[in-house]
Amino acid sequence: GQVIYWYLNNWPEGEDIGNAFRKLRGGNEEWKSAYLSYIEEHGKVPGFLTDTYQEIYKLVNINNDNIPELYIDFGTTAAGSVICSYYEDHIITQNMWSGGFFYCEGQNLFREAGGHMDTYYDKIYCIRDGAFTLLGQGDYGAYDNSNVQMDEEGNPIYNYYWNGESVSSEAEYHQRMSEIYDTTQETGPFIGADYDYDRGRYVGNGLCSYEEIIEEIQKVR
């Protein structure tokens, strides 16, 4: 009876029924417990030069539902970073390059950018049916990074590919990416943040330490 009554009086058009039902049964607190457990299990790596943990955390809004996503940067290139989302009583994760996470707020689109030594990539994702879905991928770089050729302006000459197919130029590469993802609308955890040498990490723009992210999660309503 409660379900029928709630359905008739409160159903938002277009809202996923799974998300709606989880709200009805008090699911707003379940994601908090799941995120806190994940942080406890996967975080808490001691910093190199400080007494604090080296991970950096941030709650972000990717898909504009009522549960934020959790971003964790583990502080090193080897460890990378991860984006977490809560779906039907469990967490889904996508591992990424350290510092390479960008997203379009509330548009269910995010980009992973990574690479080094003249070999780079972009991957565009969305969250669909409880999984991170790859929508497109680009790669660019030099065939031989020990002998990178330069153009007349001193810029490296790279080869560009989108979804495995060669594209003619950097401009075409970005045009292909713009068909599914608009970089002019993106933001990122480290945009506007500053490095605090005393704390040994970036601060600002909602970035949190281990202790701070626990407080942030608990106070979300």
C-alpha cells in the first residue's frame, strides 16, 4: 500500500524506478555506508613526507541522481585514481590515470585523460544500467618517442586515432571527440585547487583528506 500511494502521488516523470524505490525504503543512507566502507578498505595509505594519508577525495555529480559519485586520487601515477558510483546496494568502480578525471556536471559524461612520454589517450564514459560504459576512445602520440619529429613552430608531430581509426589531424581528433563530449563544459577535481606544501597535497575546490571526506559524506542530505 505504501508503494502504490507513493507512486501515485510522488512519481517524477522519467525517474528510474530503481532509484525511486531505493529512496522510498531509505536508501539515502545505504550509499554512505558503502562509500565509507570502500574508503576504509582501499584508502589510508601513509603519506611520504607527512603524517597524513596521501589520498585525495571529492564528491562529484556525474549523472545528476540523488547520490553523488566518489572520486579518489591515490597520490601516485602507479596507484592512479578511481571513480565510484552507487547502484542497487553496491559500488561500481572505474580505475583511471592519476589526475586525469574530468566531467560534465550532471550530464552523465566524464573523460579520463592519461599517458606519458609522447603516448596519450582520452576515454569518454557514461554510467548506464549499473556500469561504466565506454562511449569513445582516442589515442595520439609519436611512433618513436626517442626521435619525436617537430613542426616549424617547435611542436611535436603526433599521429591521431579515434576509436582505432586514423584521423588526419589534432583538429579532427577533437572534432570527433566533441561529437560525444564537450570539453568546454567540463570541470575537474584539481581545477582551481592549489598545492599545500605543509599538508603535502592539493587543497580547495572541494578536495578532501581522509578525515574530511568522512565528514562530507555524513553531512549530505
